[in-house]
Amino acid sequence: MAQNLDLDRIDVNDAQACEQWARRLDATPEELKEAVQAVGDNPGDVEAHLKGVRSSTNSDRVKEELKKG
């Protein structure tokens, strides 16, 4: 872990911090960035969002995408 990892927010513009948060939250850096874009940079909110995304089925995701466009 980096010495200066900010535990209060996730900075996806800092490549090293992004990698560390991704490992910490068991996500890819891309998933992390998408989650931050969706819910903001609060680690608790990002973690909850990632857990919610993972709990949906592929069928649920397809239906959501069809609704969008």
C-alpha cells in the first residue's frame, strides 16, 4: 500500500492509488473508474456500488442496457 493512500476518497486520476483501490475492492481499475463516475469518490459508496453491480445477473444487465437505448 502506498504511504499516502487517501482513505477518505478515491482518486482515479492517480494511477498508483487507482491500482491500490482496485486491489483493495477486488475490482479492475476500469470497474473502479466506472463506479466512481456513477457514485462519486467515497470508498464506501464505491464498494456498495461494486457489490450491487456484481449481484445483478447478466439478464438484468441486458434489460437495463435495452432500456437505455
